[in-house]
Amino acid sequence: DMCSREAGGYFEAIIQVRATGRLPTEEEKRRSVAIARETMQQMKKKGDRLAFITDTQELKEGADLYMGSMNASKQVCRLIASEMGGSYSESPSLVGMKDGKNVYRITYSMRLPEFRSGDIIRYREKVIEIKNSGKRINGIYLEDGSRFTIPAEELKGAEKVAHINDAVMTVLVSIEEHAILVLDPRTYETVAIKKPVSFSARAGSEIPVLKTLYGLFAL
């Protein structure tokens, strides 16, 4: 009976993987599907005979997973959120009746976090490099290299201003007690910026810097 259901396209839930304020990356979509498959295998071993994936659809805006088991689908969302961050909500819809009882399907809306590792954001007038993004957002303040951490749900009003890949190499002219002098990568003028914590480069070497609307920062 279970085999015929799986072959016949039976599903009790749909997991819609999306991202807040952006499109999910290909890697995020692949990893979400992989987590779902791994979870289904584990749930089936524990006795959930409906723990199978009927269909997966990769879309520009994310991925849709058609799940045989409603209970296993919630566990998938929990594990995606635990590993990749984000949150989920559920919305039931009535699809018919069986033995005099209403039959529902659940749509789980899985929202991945807005910011990813390597994103440069501005939050409360500070520029921050995101190191990892999950239930907590961890990073460093680019102005001085000190640590930044905050629960993901509290990161409101932040804006992405660049990505770590936008950094360029420039010459470190000299090092002072609380500042370093570097060549502006666009104007080639000497600019003084605050020396980051644990700064160890030597004068005359090249270091990565990032120029944003909010200033020039040494990475």
C-alpha cells in the first residue's frame, strides 16, 4: 500500500524553500533537498512508512518538496532552520473528506535568512562582515575587528552594502598605534583608518580592503 502511494504521487505536505529578501543560492537549494532526503531515511527507519519525497521541483525562487508524511515534513523544516538559519510557518488547506473526517494538506513556508556568510551589512550605523548565519548571526565589526553576535530574529533594519568578494588588495603604507595608513584603491591617496583588533600585517605589504559608501575598511 505504501509503495503504491509513493508511486502514485501521494503527499500530505509541501515544503516551499525560499529566502527572505533574496533568491536562494543553488547550494542552499541542494542542501535543503539533501536534508529532506536524509531526514526521510531516518524517519522511515523509525517506523514512519509515509516518510518519502514524492517530488522535488527546483525553481528560480527556491525549491518545492512534495512530502508523503506531514509529521516528517515539520522535522525537515526544523533541521533546515537549525543548520541554515531562518524560520518556517505552516498553512493547512482542506482537500476533501475521508471516513466522514476532513482531510488537510499542510504547506510549510521555509524562509532562509536574508544574509549569508561573506555579506557585508550596515546595522545600527555599523558596518559588519557576516561570518555565519543560523539561529544566531555572528560576524565582526569592520571598523575595529571586534566580534558581533545577535539572535537572527533581532536583526531588523539591516541593509546589505557589499560582499567579501568585492574586496581588493592595496598597499599598507604604515602602521601607527591606533591607525593604519593605506592607499585608497581608487584614488591612490593615503588614507588613515582605524587599526583592527589583532592586526598583524607589515608595512609595505598588500592587504585586502573594502570600500563602501560608509568608508574604507581593512579586512
